[in-house]
Amino acid sequence: MKLPVPRTFQQLLFASTLFVLICEGKSQAPAPAVAAPDKVVLKDGRSQNVKVVRVIGSDVELQVGTATAKLPLANIGRIEMEPPVEFVAASAALNSGDYAKALVGLKPLVDKFRGLPADWAQQAAAMIGDAYLGLNDAAKATAAFDDFQKAYPGQSTMQGDVAAARVAVAKKDFATAKSKLEAVTAKALTEVPVPKTVASTYSQAFFLSGQVKEAEGDLPGALQDYLRTVTVFSADATAVDGAQKKADALRLAAKGRNEKVVAP
């Protein structure tokens, strides 16, 4: 017996796990049952294992077996997906200070998955701005962070505030950055253990907060936030690496002045 191909993605997504595909009037044998590596979770809570292929405009292209379908990004709550090898390599390049190499890996990856509601995809979009900051190109960094905000307009207030703080720090508008971060860092200190869904956001927030406090001359407070990033809110490897370097540089500069900076 042949089953008709579901006409909508919701039918495809939540129908039987057995699919018989019809292509140009000819049937194909279903692909062997293999657990898909990615999971799509809709905003109503339903979920399904799939293979995320790419983002096309406002849709994400997904594969189930040998069938492909598109689903509006607006319908998706989140996507659980292991970071691609390109992301891992770009992260390593960024952490090692090879910002040009990081950009080479990040740009095509972000172009392919722009707007995808997966943790690594959001990090990749933000890391482009970090790479430009590392190259001392504040204008391109600001443009990259602006693009990040456009790609993820529907994210939580905390994620949006941290993204806005990134832009403000790139522009050296530390007052605005501080106003965006204060509520985020205050909430983070009340959540132990840290929820996985916001762990990276908190990590980035404390790293940025340290930079704000350092710019304001609050060196003990800056050191405290850098150390919190390294030891407590350490989910984002890029933030951790940056915070460690900032903390080391802050201590070294204080030593050169025959001073000592101690976290409160």
C-alpha cells in the first residue's frame, strides 16, 4: 500500500515515521531508518527529529529521510543541533586571535543559517562582530552586531539586550550598554544552577559588563565580572577566553603601576 505524500510540513512532521516518496509520478523506496541528528521544536511544544539543511529567506529547509520541506522560522521555538565543524574551527580561530581566519569560516556559515534559532547559529552571527572588534574595525563590528539583531528580532528580551549591549560597547557607548546589562546580570546571579537555555547569554553579559566597568574605572568590579565569566558563567568559550585575557591584562597593568586590583 502506498501512502500519499503529506501536503503540508506539519503533516509531514507529525505523521507516521514511515514515508513513501513520490517524485514525478515514480515511487522510491523509503530510506533506512536512521535517527536524525537535529530536532525542531515548534512554538506549541511539538517536536520532531529532522535534518536542518539551510535557511532560505524566512523559511528553514528540513529533510526527513529523502523528503525535504520548508517551515517558516516564525513557527519554530528552537532547534537543537550540534555545531557544524566549521563553527568549531572558527571558534578556535577566534579564541586564538586569528580573526581573519575566523571570518573566513563564519561568513558562509552565517549566510547559510542566518536567523536559525539554534544556540550555535546565534553565537556565530555575534562572533562576526567579535572578529571585527579583534581587527580593530569598529564600523564593521557595529554593522555585524546590527545584522545580528535583525536576524534574531524575536529572541527573548535578555538575548536582545545583550545583543544591544554588544553594539553599544562596539560604539563605546558604555552608558547604554550598562543599562542593557544590569537586569541581565542581576537575574543571572539568582539562577543557580544556570539554565542551559540562557547559559551562553549570561556568559556574554558578564564579559560585556566587565568591559563597561573597566571603561568606567571600576577595576575591582570589572575584574569580578571577568572572573565570573571564567569560573561561573563559562558557557560561551569566546567570552571566557576574552574575559581571561582582559583579567590578565588588567592585573598586569595594575602591577606596572605598583597597585593591586582585587575583586570585591
